Amino acid sequence: MSGRRSGSGVERAIRGMFDDAGVRGWLHVAELHRPSAQVTIDPGERLPMGSVYKVPLMVAFCRLADAGLIDPRRRLTLEPDERVPGPTGISILHDPVTLSLRDMVVLMMTISDNTSAHAVLRAVGPDVVDAMCRDLGMPDTHIHGGVVSTFSRLLAETGAPSLDAALAHVADNDTVAPPGVYDPAFKASTTPADMARLLRAIWTGQAASADRCAFMRDVMRKQPWAHRLGSGFPYDDVTVYGKTGTFGAMRHEAGVVELADGSTYTAVVFTQAARSDTKLPRADAVIGAAARAAVEELRGRQGT
């Protein structure tokens, strides 16, 4: 990976990438062990984070397990009437499912299973997650009950008769989304800077015990989606760890990029598309392209 621009130059270039993809973008990319070396675009703006909320939930779960306040192997049976809408995992199954809490964390992080995430959140408690965020220096991160709360707010804001109808409403380019839909005040929300801080804590062993941090890194390595952050680093010798998040026109990913030489970068890219289509490949791909441009800039600075 090569190429070097001035800091302001790379930021202008990345903003141009966002413009070309038809999105508004927010970005925080930094060297893992030297976080002052960073490329940022509006990193302190608080935004709805969609399923990225599952990262702080995972950390809170691991910290409770470290303290002996929750048993990761505790098994729960989730009945069909406890399903939370979602496109993957237990959310799309029809029969009772019994799993350990730890395996639910794996499902919520790898394939973003909403039903697993809601069960873990009930076991951990939203207040515990928010307290953990404050303890780790993330004052702008609040999960507000996770995806279930977000869906409830969306129903109220759109006045739709069902969640499917509410989601269709915000995905319709011929209608205007109600003003509260993308307001972070009552939805799971964070800033790119906060998420970068949390990722750094996981990777440096500050978020939980060494064993739990290793578990979290391993889980984030197994996310199968490569169309966002991973698309910028399509090489066998580059490891991308991540968690995607999607809500209406917003597409995000928070992750870590580890290059072949061992240099490692936290990479958080949030976007909001001008269009509300469910499928916007360029809006997904610009997340990886923007992160790569930032990493290349930081590597270029190391050589001076």
C-alpha cells in the first residue's frame, strides 16, 4: 500500500469519495498503538449506530463474566414469540432454540442476529452497558435498549401499522422520512471517536481480561460480511475485524485492520446515503475505500 497526501489533502479526497458515492460520511482511522496518528472527518458527531451497538454490549458482557456476575455458559431457550425481526440467525427460525449466552454473543457479532442480541442485552442490562461506556471514556455512547427500542421508536415516528411498513416507509425515495427517524437522542447512538476508543481498549487488553479480549477479537475476525470495510483490503495477508451496522439510509462499520507487517489500525466509518434504497453497493464499498485511503495516508506519514 503506497501513496501519500497531506492530512488536509487526504481528508478532501475522502470527502470526495463520499460525495461520489452519494453519502455523507464520518470517519476515524488511527494507528492502534499511536492513536494520535489519525485521519478523521467529523469524528465527534453523535449518530444512530444500528447494530454497531452490539460491540459495547459484547464488552459489557465480557466484563460481567470477568467479575463473576454472569455465567457465559448459562443456557437460555428462546421461544418463537421472542423473536426480534432481522434477516439472519435465530431471528428467522421458527422453533424454540436453546443456546448459551456466550454463543448468543457469537451470533450477534458474526451474523448480527437481533434475537440473540436482545437476549444478551436482557441478561446484561442497558444501564450496565452505558455505565461501561462511561468507565471507558465514551460519554457520547448510549444504547437506549438496543434494536428493540430503535424499532419501537421507528413505529412511533412513522405512524406505520407494522415494522415492515415502517421500514418500507424509510426506504421509499418518494417519501420524506419523519424528522425524528435519524435523531440519535432516543436510539442506540455513538460517535466514531468513541467507537475507535472502544476498539483500542479491546485490542490493548484494557476493555476486559486478556482472555475475554482475545475472545472478542476472535469473534470480530469471524464476521462474514466483506462488502464494507473488508472491500478496501481484499488481500489474504490482511486481516479485517469488524461489526457492521445498518439503519435506514445509514451504513456503518467499526473495525480493526491488521496488515501483513503487523501494523494495526482502528477504522470506524459511518455513512448516511442520499437515497434510501436497501441495496446501494457504492455506499457500502466507499466505507472500505475511505478506510484504505486513511490507512495509506498514515503509512505514508511513518516514512517521513
